[in-house]
Amino acid sequence: MNSIDSLIRENIEKNSLLSECSGVVLAVSGGADSMTLLDYFIREIKSVPFAVAHVNHGIRKESDAEEEFLKSYCDNHSVRLEVLRADIPHSKPAGETMEEYSRHVRYTFFDSVRKKYGFSHIATAHNRNDATESFFMNIIRGAGIHGAAGIPVVRSDGVIRPLLFCEKKDVLDHCKKNGIPFVTDLTNFENICTRNVLRNDVLPRLREINPRLDDAVFRITTIAAEDEEYFEKRVDEAINSFGKNRQKNEVPLNFLRNAEKPVISRLLRRVYSTVDAGAVLTFRQTNDIIFLLESGHTSDRVLIANGYFAVLDYEYLRFESADDSLPQAVCEQISEGDNSFGGFYVTLKKTAVSKENIRACFQGDPPFVIRSRKASDRIRLYGRPEKSVKELFIDEKIPAKKRPSMLIVTTLTDTPLWLRGFGASNEGYAGIGENAWEITIKETGNGNKGE
């Protein structure tokens, strides 16, 4: 059987874990796995600088003693140590599990230590049994291929797992034979969470059925990771092909309607995560969006979560917040001069109609009302049959995102006189050379002129 040192060395070399590495933050809890990792770096890694990061979660009464144990060990071996004392039980946000929040706190701290020293990598001490536990945890949660890929040996953000080829029992034997001290978290043997139930009850029974269960799971996760890597590369290629002018919340419809579903689903998840601060689309949400793509019409939308919508446009699918998708309605009286309200700056002045300004002109007696369109709005533009405003937008392919700014000017009795982007109605039309009102609309803050 390969020694632990040989397995760690094989993993580092085979997967180039320390290539182009400026330094490593070792995540050390004080347990057998992380102390094995620390011992290996002290003895074997001479060309790469490293430091230890330890989180005292403040959950167990032994936490302070474990911190002191690690401080003493690092002092004796001249290893730099950074400690975070985190009162997890009292700082945990409502609605988040202790496990999820603890993980967030740990990795945020590890990353801060990495930045402090200018290092490129973070090493955790996950072993092969941890990978098996994570695989089954992900299956229980209903994860797809990404979840089945389990714990990657190396992540794109520089997190590496040098012990992932090692079995837990071999790590414990290695510590005993080589006098590597470690602490034991007794709560790992209590069935106080799903992972512990898996570790203590379910997986031992499965290993009785198949003593090589961890090898079997490792093969599955390796294949799944390779498949996931392939599809993620396809997503990278797709995003690069969209060009630099694409807004980060947009995905071209011509791509979505021709690509394979595995690429579409990953692309949607990737783009949404950049819009909603790392949020992850669920299986159901992803399928809802795909159904929208297959059967929806322009301006149709589906609510996702956190106040975000997926909205169909003529050329794009967009992820928009409720604030963007459902702007506040405008309904204001305006008269000659400057008028400012609801994100718009409107100027109304008397003028003579010419070829250049005819679409910005209309006739009528002030005061006028300028407002957002309503679902029931209909207008007869000069020389054209009456249509609903929505039909006009569809005919002219006005993007859904632009429609809230297409304001209507009416009389006090709500007779339409003018529609932004289209011009005057029959009732408000003025011919070239006639006196009329000229309207100019600017959207506050961007300086873009309307008609």
C-alpha cells in the first residue's frame, strides 16, 4: 500500500497542485487530516512559502484548547499562524444552517489570509472519505452532474486538496506511526446533522455491501468532473463568442434556441450568478426559463427568486430585478416649459412643425397629462389604423426594457395626443408649417434625448 507521503506527492505532481504557486494558506483545524497536511508541508515543501489559517468557531468548549494546541505546534516549528475567533452561534444569520454559515466564514477568512501574504493557493485537508460523504450529501440534495462531481482536487479559484487520494483510516495510522499530534472533534460521532448520520450509520453499512465503495464513488466523481469541465468550457466559449458589448444580464436568443440543453442550463446558471451576487438557479427555475424560451412570446417573463425575473426580448433573454422589470408608473400634468418627475426631464415649447421635428410635435390645449402606458391603451396614429399600444410595440420590435420609457401625452380627459417614439395621433397631428407643441424627453442621469 502506498504511504500517505507517496499519495500526497502523487496527487501534487499528477494534478500540478503547486504549479505557478506563489504560496499556500493551509486550512488547519487541528484534526488528524489537517495536521498530516501541515506535517507534510513542514517536511517536504521547501520551495513554496506557506502559512496556517485556523478558525476558532466558538461552538464547542474544546475550541480554545484546540487553538492553543495549534499555536504551540506552529511556534515549535516556526510556522506562521493566523487565527480567527468567530462566535458562529451568535453571529449566524436567520435561515442559514450552522454548517453553511461556518463554511462561509472559514473560506472568507482563508481568502483574506491569502491576500494578506500575496499567496495564490488555499489547501484544505479533505480526504477520500470526505469526498464520498460530499457525493452522497449532494445526491440527497438533488444535485446534478456538478454535485456528482463531488470535491474537486483543484478549483479554478486556487483551492487545492492534497489529501484527496488518502483514506481516513490510513491517515490515522500515519499519525500514530509518525507521532503527529492531533485533536479529535467528538461531535463528529454524534448524529446531530445529516452528514454525521451518513458518516456514522449509512456509509458504514454501504461499505459492508461494497468494501471498495470509496473507490467506486471516486470513479463516478472523476467521470462527472470531466463531463462538467467539458460543458463549462463550452459555456466559456459561448460567452466569449457573444462579444464584449453584451450586457452581463443578457444571453442572445439565437444561441439559446440552437444550443444543446446541457450547455443552455449551465449558461443560464452562470449568467444569473453574475447578476444576483453568486445566487444559484435551482433545477426547477432553470427548467422554467427553458420552457419560457420554448413557448414564450416577446415581453413574457418568469419570476425566479430574490425579486429577479427572466424576461424575453426580441434578441435577448434578460435577467432583471423587480425594480428594473416593473418600474414605477408615471402620471403627471405638464405645461409649457420644463417639467421634472419620476426619472424624466420633459421640456414643452411652442414651435413651427418641420420635417426635422415633426415626430416630436403635437397640437392641443394645455395643460396636458404625460403618463406610462396602460394595458388598455389604444391610439390612432396619423394616417394609420387604430391599434393597441402593445401591438405597435410588437410591430416595431420595441425591446421590453425600453417600453416603460415610451410615455404617452393625453388631454385631461385621457384622449391620446402623442406617443413617444411614434409621434402624434390623429387628434394631435399638426402638418409641416403649422404651430404646435414640441416635446423633448430626457431620462434623468443618462442625458439621452427622446423626441
